[in-house]
Amino acid sequence: MRVGLLDKRVALQSPGGSRDAVGERTTTWTTVATVWAQIEPLSAKEQIAAAQARGSLTHRILIRYSTTVAAVTHAWRVVYDSRIFTVDGPARNLHEDNRYLELLCTEGLAEE
């Protein structure tokens, strides 16, 4: 992959939070890393193949590998400008060579 394709600056955020006085969960987001990424919409065929039983995946986000971002899980989110992408699974180490990670994401914020 050409590094020049990583042309979007995104924030990787992990959830945190607490419970308020009545016991409702309040989620706060912490930016763990700000990295360059490629955001690529998936076609309908790729959505079905990538999602297996779920057809709601909308984007593939590629980022450079680092041990910090390799910890991304389905609980995290990716923020690009005013757009929010919910991560649908663990990061996939492309080619298993610790160079790039692939995140399959759904655009939009999941409300709790």
C-alpha cells in the first residue's frame, strides 16, 4: 500500500465512564491516538462478505500498525471531522506483518 493513500486524520477513541446518581451509565470518550487513515466505503457485495450475518458495515478504515492502535476493539470508535464510525470488531493485522491495521466500521454513533 502506498502511504499517500492514508490521507485522512482520524482520532481513535476508547470508552470510559461512570454511573450517575440514579445508576445510568454516562460514557466518556478518550482519544488514545490521532493517526493518518484511509477511509473506504464498502460495496454491497463486500458488506455481505465482510459482515457475514450482519449487513450493516459501511466502511473499511486502514491505519498504520502500532502497539497502541493494535489494542482497538469493538468498543472503540473512530472520529473523522464530524463523522463517527463505530468499530465492529477487533483490528485486523493485514498480511500479519505489523505494517497496517484494518478496521471494519459502521458510520454513526451507537446510543447507550
